[in-house]
Amino acid sequence: MGLDKLGFKTPELGKLKGWLQNAAKDRRLVRAAVILGMAGIVLIWLSSLSPREEPAAEAPESSSPQVTGSQYRQELEEDLCRIVRAVTGEQNPQVMITLEDSGSGVYAADSREGGGQRESSYVIIKDNGGSEHGLALEQRQPRVQGAVIVSRAAGDPAVREKLVNAARALLGVSAGRVCVVDGAE
């Protein structure tokens, strides 16, 4: 495809061609262009040799610290206890929740291939105090295994069903994982 088809007018193309021919005849311009080109290549090569320092990812500041499995379970139990009180009107229902695990974290990893082998390692960051830890991408909450609700009002089948449905909605478990029993008076 010719330059005139790209929108360059022939007189402009002629001027450019003439300027380039004159510049090519001047040895000082050619020498300067070659030196600048070589300097650019050397700078690019040097920048590839220096280790790249990625800016340290700041941990997002949250209003609450990292929650442990037992703290998470206790918060769920308190929430479920408030719901049971609201449904039954009872002052002291008993609630217990069991967890399948203590949660898990997904951490950033870096993979490199070399010599036909793939090497993988976790991305480690240092905090302001100098301690090192993995760069967490996601923190998963513990999974609920089941719940037991002991309430004096659970003898009524309608109340029992309301309690099971409330616990299912709060905890995200099936009805088979929620046990509602009538408490002693």
C-alpha cells in the first residue's frame, strides 16, 4: 500500500523524501541517529536486568480485625439467639452452632517456567513492622455444619417450623442440619 493511499498528498511526500535524502547525506545526523538508537537499546537492556520492585500492597484497613473461627461461631450464635427470642418471645433460649472448618484463605502465587519445569511460590509481603506474610486474595468464612436450638416454645409445630426456617436462612444450611428441641420448663 503506497503512502499516497494513506492520505499523504504527493507534494508532502516529495518534501519528506527530499528531507530524508538530505539528512542521509549529512554524516553527522546519521552518526547521531545511530548513537541515539544504540543508547536506547542499551537502556532497554539495562532496565531488563534490574530487579523490579513491585509496590507493596497495603492491606485494606477494615473496621474490624480478622475474625477467628470461634469468634465467627459466637457471632452466629448471638445472631441466631436474637432471632429465636424475636420469634418465640422467650428470654433465654439456648443455641449452639458447629462449624465444619475454621475457614480458609486464598493467597497470591507466582509461577515461573525454566528448564522445562514449572516453579510456583507464594507472594510474600512485609508489613510496616517487618513481619512477613502471604498476600491474601480472599478470606473464606468457616462453613456451618449444623445448629441446635433449645426453646420452650418449640413444642408448637408452627413455632418449630419458623425456627428451622429462620436458622436455615441465617446459616445457609439445609433443614436436616438444624435441630430444634423443646426445652425443659
